[in-house]
Amino acid sequence: MAGLIGTVTLNLALDVTYEVDELQVGGSHRVDRIRRRAGGKGVNVARVAATLGHQVLVLGFVGGVTGELVAEELFDAGLTALLTPIAGETRRTVAIVNGVDGDATIFNEAGPTVSADEWRAFLDRMPWGRMGVLACSGSLPPGLPSDAYAELAVRARHHDVLSVIDTGGDALTAAAKTGAVVRANASELRAAVGDVEVEEGASELVALGAAAAVITDGPRGMVAASKKGVWRALPVETVSGNPTGAGDACTAVVAAVVAESPEPDWSAVLKSAVAASAAAVLTPVAGDIDLAAYRRWQPQVTVN
């Protein structure tokens, strides 16, 4: 079904967020507020896409008591999910938000080992006929092949489903070679193609075969490259807060656009992606965005 965004999170997590008055290394802290909810980069993508009005399907692995909590929270949040059970325990992440400046300190568990049989079960359950785009994000749990995202992209293409792959290093170049739209930040890009300017690196990914490359570049904005050219979007203003979900908000915008058009106007995409990323920083929890800020900033983004 055109427009449905299938979001893959191979390393799902239960995200736990602590808010403290002031974070002091080595100190004892009273936690003012605790949030627990399903997380992982693909879940963040699904949340933002759903907030922006798109239909989403969350795909991933769950195991143990933590996996049950993840599945329950996705249901409570109104996110449709198709989850593959595994023997291992779903991981947890902890974010400590400093009340002084709103910055977050993040602790990420590695995740459970996924067996070859569990990986095959996941692949066999993919509902290709329902999806308009497949968006894959985040780290790979132990046990999966390094080209897992590339394999998903190849299978998606066989079913005429476009892919948006958010990853880094060798997995990024492997995904590019499948013809997917690839997403990364500047450091992930350089881990894949070497110490180059972001525009050059994005173009290299397109030369490898990527349909397009969208690279976040921190305070310098964002770059997109396709066979038609290279564009850089500048941030509208300096934003402080929790940057954890900013890249995921960008991926959500890219996936939503690709679901509707295989060859979008990347200049327009960057306007939306920059605004969404900045609006995500304003919120204390990854996967949320400040809709008012997003709508205010979108027309103000400058693209060269």
C-alpha cells in the first residue's frame, strides 16, 4: 500500500529517561521524573512519522520481560507493530537529562545476540505487499551479518519497495550499493568513505549506487546528494536540548517523502528535514518533535 512506512529497528530497546536538577559525575542524584518507553532509532522514526500524519508499521526483535514491556508500550502509543520473538533479553538504554541546560547523557546497552534462525524468521515475516517504503535505522545486535541492512534493501527492491537506510561505516557503503536512499551523520559518513568534505562524501555514496544520500552535519546543517546535484541546507537558529532523536526525525521526513515519490525534490526535502531535526531537539525524549516549531521553521530554511 503506497505511503505505508515500515520502520525496521533490529536492536529495539526500552528507553529509560531520568531527569535530574544538575548532573554531577560521581555524585548522588534525586530523579525528578522517569520516562520508560519503546526505543531504538527505527521506533523514533516511526513516532515522528506518525506525528506528521503518516501510517507506520514497526518491525524488529523482542525478547524477555523487557521485550514484553516494549511491545506493550508500542501498543499503548498507538503504533502498529510486527515483532519477531528471540531468546535473548531486549536491551535497555538510559538517558540522563540535566535540568541546568537540558543536555542528555546517554548509556546504550549492546543488545541481545540474534541467531541465524531468528534472522531468517524476521525476513520471512516481512509484509512487503503492505509497504510503500522500508526505513532501517540504528545499530545491529550481535549475531547479525554486517550487511543485514543491505540484504533487507535488496529484498525490498525485489518487491518494488524503496528503502531508506540510516547507518554508518561499511554498512553504509553496502547499503549505497543496493540503490537505497542512505542516511548518516558526518562522522558516520567519514567512517565509511574517509576524511572528506560532507558534500564530496555524499556524492561518493551516490557514485556507489545510492539513489540519494542525506547527511546531517551538526551545526553546519544538512547535505543531500543525488544524480541531479548536491544541496546544503543551513540551520535556522541554534537550538539547545536533547539531540538524541534529531537524526531520526530527519530519517522520518526522508522516508515519508520517498514513500510518496521515488524521485523527490531534495531541496524541499531538506527544508522539512532540517526543521524536523531542530524541532526534535526541543523535546526531552527521542521520537517526539515540537510541531509548532517545525511548522514555523520549515519555510525559513535556506538551501544552496
